[in-house]
Amino acid sequence: MKREFIKYASVVEDIPAEFDKQVDEITADIAAYVHESKEKNKLTYNTRDAHAKGYSALKAEFTVLDNLPKEYAQGFYATPKKYEAAIRFSNGSSRVMIDKKLGFAQGLAIKIFDVPGQKMTDDEKDAPNMDYNFINHPVFFCNSAEDYTFIGKLFLKMNDYFEKGVFGKAEFAYMWATEMGKAFPGRESLKELKAILGFQDIKPKNPFLYDFWSMGAVRHGDYIAKVRAHPNADFLSKIITPEVDPQKIDQAFRPAIIGEITKHDFEFDIQIQLCNDLEKMPVEELTEEWKEEDSPFVTVAKLYIPQQEVPEDGNFLIMENLSFTPFHTTEEHKPIGNLQRTRLRAYQTASKLRHELNHKKRAEPKNLDEAFDPEFYNL
């Protein structure tokens, strides 16, 4: 029997009374890191607090498909249309180092230009664009704002622990499981520890070959969903260098991306997975994978990346000065859930401060021409 999809309602979210206080602590940690990021990474600029190392910014097209089933043709996806888009490939770490020291958690951020509707960012309600922030792992390593008050601190120091080798990793695991020595290991902290250690199972390969998932659940019009960017099968044979070995070359991923897209195009399928069981597909458990056997991913759009010229730095000025924010979206597609809500102020804090410290303009480009014009970001 076909299971009905769960309708969205705010009651699916668990927002505690202390939420704002918890977000205050999280954003204070983020701001402190952004302030020290230039010195910590030995750079000439201040970085993001996560996905600090960009691999490349590329021009793209985002096409919403026609004749979608009504449950999938929701909100932005109700009208078939082609949009200009920009994407940013990145490493998930807060640090900027050689690739082998960063691990292989990676991000794919998408900016879709000229999407109508008021956005959820309170300081940019009239922003013209819609953003997605994806990671190459189906689960995240934290389930709540409360837990991120200590997990965020550990994430920002993760590379410091891991550089110490086995003993550093053991100390990291202890600090995580005990909430930085303040509690006995519990079910939740151990579940979250297992999730972050699972990121170590990601194998290095050409970033075009990864699947990328939304970090948590989002609203999909009347429904609840997760979103995925899946490499289109028809383009896989075009990949010239599928394997990437960061042990042999310090900067492995950026040249791999540039080496492909300067020679051929590529495409990702943008897919929606609708929730049909809140127990099997929980909103507030980001450490829990939504299984495809419970609800399949359905392709609703195409992210096409044309062959293009890219400088050796991967369009550095563009990928550093663009902001990709998950709440650059309409009410119908907003991130939902406790931890997801923290991302509104977290991304705002990091973006505002980073642009201020780097003396760059923080503004949304209206199209690809503006986005890829370095002068656009000058004050």
C-alpha cells in the first residue's frame, strides 16, 4: 500500500525555550573563530568558520523540470524554468591547509539567480536569489542547538586534535562523548560522535562524482523533504580523472575540478526525497539517514555546468566573496528543525563579519555577470 507523504506543520519541529540563548553562544564561537581565522590559517584574509577552503566557483544553469507529480511540483518547483546559477565546491573543514590534512568532507553550494519571493533572511528579505548548501554525506553530526554549543567548539578545533595523531583523536572522542568533560557519555553524544567519525569513511575522488545532500530536512511546499545533488549517469563517462590522491599532491581537488570542466560539461540531477514516516525519517535527528527504500529520491531539476575556462585559483575572489546561505530561500523551502534554525544566524554572523574584516561588499549579485565580476565585491 502506498504510504501518504507527511504534510508540513510547525509541530514537527522541537524548539526549546533556551533556543535563542543557545544560538547566542554558537554565534559567539563562530565570530571568535572568524576573527582569528586569518592568523590561525596563516592567510592574508579572514575565512568562513566552515567550508573555509574553496576549490572552485563555476557558472551553471538550474532547470526545473516539467510534468512533475503534484507532490514534487511544490513552490519553486511548480513552474518549469531555466535559471542562471553559480556553484562553489569546498572542503567542509574550518581550516585552510593542504588537502590530505583536511579530510574529505566536501560541500557543494548552489546559488540560483532571480528567484521571486520574499526570502527568510531577515536582513535580506528582498534578496533575488535562492541558495542550497549541500555536503557529500547523507547525515550530519549534530541534532540540536543545545549539543552544538559544545560540538561547535570541538569542530573548530578538530584539526588541532587530529594533528596530534592517535592520542589527539582519542582526546577528541573523549571530549565529544563527555560534552567537553561536563557529563557522562550518553546516547545522544555517542550517536553524534559516531556520525562525525563516519565522515572519515569518505574516500577521495573527483568532486564531480560525489552525491551531495542537504544537511537536514527542508520544507517542500506542503511537505517535508531532503534534497540531493546526484551525478547524472549520462555524464559519468566524461570524467577523465575519477581518482584523486591527496597523498601524492598537496592541492589535489581544485586541479581535478578544473581539469574536467575546462574540457567538458557535467550535470547533476537535483532530487527530492519526501518524508512519509516521521519515525523512520525524523526531522530532528540529523544523524539518522533517510533510507531510499522508505522513500525514493525523485529528480525535479537539472544542475548543468557547461564547459568553461577557469583560472588556476578556481575563481578565488568569486568563491571567497559570494555568500551561500540556506535561508536565502522562500518560506515554502526553508530549512526546518532545531539545529537547522541555528543556521540562519550562524551564516549571517560568519558572512557579515568575514566581509567586514576583508573590506568587501556583502551583497547579492543579480546574475552571473555580476557574480563573476571581482569589482562587484569592492566597497
